[in-house]
Amino acid sequence: MSTSTGITTITASRVAEFARPRFDLKWLIIGLCVALTVYLGVVPLGFLLWQSFFTPQSAAKAAEFTLRNYTEAYAAARTWVLFWNSIQFAIGTAVLAFVLGTLLAWMNERTNTPFKSLFFALSIIPLIIPGILFTVAWILLGSPKIGLINLALQRVFDTQTVFFNVYSMWGMIWVDALHYSPMAFLLMTAAFRSMDPALEESAVMSGANVLQVVAKVTLPLVWPAIFATLLILFVRAIESFEVPALLGLPVGIQVFTSAIYQAVHRYPSQIGLASAYAVTLLAITTLGIYFQSRLSTRGNKYATMTGKGFRPRLIDLGKWRYLTVAIFLAYFFLIVVLPFAVLLWSSLQKFYSVPSMEALSRLTLEPYRTIIGYPSLARSVWNSLLLSLGTATLVMLVTSVICWIVVKTKLPGRWLLDNIASLPMVFPGIVLGLAIMILYLYLPIGVYGTIWILLIAYVTRFLPYGLRYNTTSMLQIHKELEESAAMSGASWATTFRRVILPLLKPGLLAGWIYIVIVSIRELSSSILLYSPGTEVVSILIWELWENGQYVELSALGVMFILALFVLVLIAQLVGKRFGIKEA
Amino acid sequence: MLKVNRLCTEYRDERGNAIRAAHEVSFDVPPGKLFTLLGPSGCGKTTTLRSIAGLERPRSGEITVGNETIYSSASGVFVPPNRRGLGMVFQSYAIWPHMTVFQNAAFPLQVGKRRLPRQQVEDRVLRVLKVVALDDMAEREATKLSGGQQQRLALARALVMEPPLLLLDEPLSNLDAKLRERMRFELKRLQRELGITTVYVTHDQSEALALSHSIAVMNRGVIQQVGTPREIYERPGNQFVADFIGSTNFLHATVKGPEANGFYRVSSEVGELKVHAVEGLEAGAKVVVSIRPEDIRLSERRPQEGNVLYGTVDTKVFLGESVDFQVKVGERPLLSRAHPSLRTQVGHPIYLSMDPEKCVALRETAEWTPTE
């Protein structure tokens, strides 16, 4: 500690009465947190890049520099198909999710559509229905053979035509867009809220009708927000794994994420090829996130966005509001009621069968008994709990220190630290999984194949979330609250423990619960990192699907959704108390 | 007790340029005295206080408290703030909202170098809370206190360690006017009773005049004058001090020649005057003469002694306890504060008389800009 403790202790120790050697906790804690953040944020990325330029290392031959991974990847016509598929899928998803989300946000913020309190549910749905369950539910609804929607329509029209095939590019776009539309709704709601309605009202006063107002005033004003939202949806879509893996792979539609998964799981696994794909994907997401953050900061400067307490006059839709409420109810049905109902139905059957009076008489709780007695269930629930609690705690504590450095000090290079801690934001889950897998295959420190590798992946992945929650709270702590503790004689560590952390508590708690929820549902990184004995719940669902155990999967899914629902409700309560306290 | 010697502190602005906040600041505070750093915002008074506290790292200079050097650039000493053992009250009070009144006040006794046993902590906290009259609220949540109570709690927290030196950073500025006046007396009584050496920072001149044993007026990082409240007010050292403390009339003048006992005869914009100056002035020197409004006596009959001028009443402002008269002497307006019994009408002629002792001649300061 003698060289890295900084000037404070060195000079202080020269004063006779403080001459006893002091072990300064401050620099130890700060050093550890910074080192951890830099390690987690930078090293896997570096290894991934390195790996994509080298041949596989084996006992017989050392790794050599090569461009073959790239030349091979890009010489193959398959790759261009892959590229085209990914772009098509991501753009389709982004546009459809955006249209849905914007329509809903506009209905909620600016019209007198009835049942508006239900809109609140939209903000929590993506949290309580994990992507894999949503996708499975939509397979049960929209598969050509057993899909309930097809069967129902076929019965009505008395034909054998397949009306809706979820195993197609359009099916993938449909399911993924539905899944991301609540996110579009939230982002666009924020955009609508920050726009002064007087601008719209003056257009109305000038004699414009609703459509003209929307086209000539509202849309041009929210344009930066629109573009930023489209970009973030594009990035999320190109990163998504569950939908392309479950819907695309069976019919040979590959996108980058599913291609990476397949390249790793092939025998022999082609890690070099997977890395080349991953680097390409990473380049796309980095560009997307970069432009998105540029746009958001520009959007904030947009002159019309005043952002302070006004409640817009609502547009009276007259009898058209029956149409909007119908749109909303249909949407709610598609995104919540149908998927959950189909999972519930299938969880009450011994073998999966489509609903009928006959099947109704055979309702059973058998799948629940089976899944509860399932050999790896207890273990994966335990693993999931350990991982999510551990991840949330570690992330929130480490980022509280990082955030303190970024917000409260004037240390040179703190902006770099901020960026490094936010870096994992650009990692698609599967790319992060791949990078970490490669890293610990080469680093012989006994992490690979244990639960620790999952912990490392989760902490890395959710570091940016922790940082964001802590920053919001940290900015509200007046610096004199800290200085008065120092004047009272408290050391840095004492001040941090007794003043900063308690004052951060609301943000810490909200962030902690959020990270618990997202790590419990994590699949796309875990899928490359788990091994027998370290399965988590989402992996178990994946395995049940691969084994064709649909009813057991549904039973597990129903219980999982209910548990997440309870967690989210708690989070909302905490969030509300936090809000009241801050106001 | 406190010795600050040639203290220089800089900080960096957003573009990384060094801004000189305190330059060659030196002063002594004898034990038990209240010393005030007074000046407009950005004059370096808070930076100086924070350098004493250790919250700011000076560039050079030396600070000693009692016999202990807490900062010295020459010998490379910088004691971090948490080991200086000084009490400080912040402008925002910095009361920790997650603790009770008792916990706030007890904190310094629980975290410092020497931690006291529980019973002693309790005794001392209750004693100090009694001093600031908060002993019956010990278990209350700190956020439930009013502004004045929070201010007293902040004071209790600063005093509980029985520090050798108390630092107060604009402690009254967040209170409303009435309460501020009351707390001013309270603070003065407490400081005099406890006899604790205190450094007080404020931009409010009446606060400084009311509380201090001695005042340092600062501007642009430099101390302009140190003196007792009366000296600062009656014998301002330069144009800045005269303008910043109270309100004043400035008259441009040229020295004609000296008279006995530090008096000079000058020829000013409004005619010849007899004035006083601390430093020696040579004939022909350009000076400004500062005359406080309350030192200009108005009368309808010609007074016998002092500097006498003749003018017309231009405007009157009734203030209750006094009336402000704007009187034009030739084309030059002069402000005078008079007793409400004087009822001379606007437009009527009036005599002005000034005691030469109260007409203070100051050298013109080139880079001085008047305050609003």
C-alpha cells in the first residue's frame, strides 16, 4: 500500500502524531472497485478481438495470427444471408414495435381513451414474462400444426389453410416486436411527456384537425426521440436470442446471435468463426448505441422540450375512443392474456393437447408434481437465487463506489471509468457469454465450468444498470453532507458506510431489485457458460423445450411468471416510497 | 490561536484553467475571538475557510491551530480534514437526513480518533443539545426540524467535540429575515459564553459588524483590510471597503495641502472640504472622499462648524426610522440620512454639514468596480 495510497496519507504520516503506519481502507476499496470494473469491462472484449484474429490453440500447436476467421466468414455466401437476415429481422422488429409503442403512448398520454389505468401494466410486462416463455407461448399459439390461432381459424372457416406461421421471418418479427413494444411505449411516453402541449394546442387553435396536428407539429417535434427509440429497438432486436433461436433455427433462418450459438455448439466447435460473427455484431450494436446516446443528448437540448410539470389537455376522440380502447384491449390480449392463458392451459394437461371439452375433463396438476420432483429443479432454483442475489449485491456495491468517484471527485480520468463501466451495455448477451467463455478457457484459474463464471458474466452484464441507478441517487447527495462527516473526524470508509450508503439506500434498493429480476431471467449469456450442475432456471426451461417436455415447461413457466410478478410488485412499492420521499 | 500565513489556494474551472481563489492571505485570530471573513461572492472567503478546514488543498502557505501545524507547504504537511478536529457549520447545515437529532450530534464522538464510551457520549450530546436548546427533541428525526432548529443542531454537532476552533460558513444565509436576526444574537451570546475561537464567513456586512471582534474584508482573493467593526466602518482602508460596507458618497478631489493631526484640505467636485486621511498625502494627489449618508447632517439654517455645503432637495424616501434625502449640490447629488422630523419640501434649499473626522480621503483604486 505504500506506493499507491496517494498523497493524503504520505503527507499526513509526516506529521509526528499521526506517524503510526496506517492502512488506508479508502484507497484499497477504491482500487479494488476500479480494478474490478476495468477488468470486467475491458478484458473479455480484448480477448474476443484477439481470439477472432488467431487460430485455435491446441496442445500440439500454439495460436497463430490469422485473418482466416474473417475471410472464411465473409467469403461464404451463407454469411451474407446471415447479415441480411439479421438486418431484416432487426429493422422489422424495431419498426413494428415502434409503431405499436408509439400508438399506445399517444393514446395514453394525449387522448381520453378509457381504461387508461391498465396502461400502467405495460411497464411491468416485459419484466414478468421472460423472452423464452413469451416465445414458447407464441409457438403454442402460432405454430402451423398445433397453434391455437390456426386451429381456431381453421375451425371457423372450415379449411386446412395455415393462417399464421410463427416459424418464419414474419413470425419472428411479430413475436419479437410484441415483446419489445412495451419498451417502445415507455420511451415514447417519456418523449410525449417532455413536449409542451401548448405547441399542439396552438396548432388546434389555428384550425388544424387531429391528423394534421400529429403530422405537422407533434411528429416533427419528437423526431430526435423517435430516432433514438428506433435505434435502441434495433439494437435490442439484433441482440435478441430467444426468438431467433426457437423460431428461426428449426426452419433454417439464421441471424448473428443464433449463428454464434450454433457455431459454438457444433462439433468440433468453431470458436474462431463465432468470434468473427460476434465482432461484427458488436460493431453493429456499438454503432447503434453510440448514435443513440448522441441523439439523446441532442434531444435534451431541443428547445421545445421544457420537461416541467404540465398536464396536457387531452384530445377528445369522441366515438373514436371505442376504436382506441378496442386496439388497446386487443393488444393487451395478445401480449399478456393469450400467452399466459396458453401456458396455464398446457400446464394443466398430462400431454399437450389443444383445448377441447374432452381435454377440459382431463385437467390435472400432474405437470406441477413432475416438475417439482424434477432432478435438476431444486439445484437450478438455488443457483438462480444465489446468482441473482450475489450479482445484485455485488453490482450495487461496486457501482456505488465507481459512481462516487465519477460524481463526487475530480480525479482525472473519471469519465473514462464511467465509460468503461457502461461498456457492457453494447455487449449482446450471447457475445458477452462467448467472450467470457473464451477468456476462461484460456485463463487456467479454475473458473470455467463453475458457477463463478456465470457470476462474472452477470456482474459484467448488469454493471451499467447498477451505475445508472446509483448515479441518479448520488447526484442528489449534497457534498456538504460528506464534508461535515469528515469535519466530524470520520475517515472515508466510515463516511461511506455511515453517510453515503444510507443516503443512497432508495436507489440502491430499487437497483438491487431490478438486477435480481433481470439476472433471474438471464438466458443468452448463460446458454454458453453453464455446465451440468450449474444450470439456472432459464436454462432449465431451455432444456425442457429441447426435450419436448412442453407441459412441464409450462408448469415451471407459470410458477416463474407468478414469482417474478410478486418481485416486480415489491419493486414497484419500493419505487413508490422512494419517489414520495424524494418529492 | 489560529495563524494563517501567506495562504494561496487555487481551483480549476471546467476548462482546466487555474483560478486564483485566495492569494497571500494572512491573519491571526487570538483565543476566544470571533473573526469574520467578509466579502462579495467569489471573493475567496469560503475558499479560505475551506482551506483551514482541510476540505480544499492550498497551493502554498501555512496554517497553524494552537501549536499544531495543520498545513504547511514548506514542510509538506497536510493533515486531512477528519484528523484536524475542528468544528464546522455548513451553509446547507448538512444535517444527515437518515439520522435522529441525537445521532447527528453523537456522530463526531463515535467516529473520530478517540471514541468515547456510550455513557459519556450520551452525557456530552445531551449537554451540547441543551446548550442549543434542542435537548427535548433528541429522538426526533432530523428532517422534522425547522430551519432554525437544523441550524442549531449543526452548531451542536460542531461543538460536541469541543474543538479548538469553530468554522462557520454563512450559517445564517438560509434562514428568513426575522429568524436570521434572532439567531444572530443567539450565536453571539453562545460564542461569547463558550469563549470558542471562531472563524465566520459571510457576505452580509451587517451580520459581520454585529458579531465580530474583528473583520477581514476580502475582494478577488485578497484581503483588503483587517480591523474591528468600528475601524472598518469609520476608517475604511480603500474605496472597495468603503463601498462594500454600508452605503457611502464618493467625491473626487485633489489634495491642496495638509493641516494638523492628519487632516487635509482638498478641493472636490462640490467645493473645498477638510478631510481626514490615515496615510500621508502629498499636495496635488488625486483622492476620493467617502462620506456616509448618516454623517451628512441636514438643516434649514446655516450650521456653524464643519464642512458646510448648500444645495436643493431633489428626492425624499421615507423609511420609517429615517428619511433618505437626495440633495443636489450644484449638479452633484449627495445621499443623506436624516431624522424623520426634518420636513423640508422637495425643491427647497437646504444646508449640509459634515464633521471633517467623518470625511475619509482614500487613494483612488484603479481596478475597483463599484458594487451594485
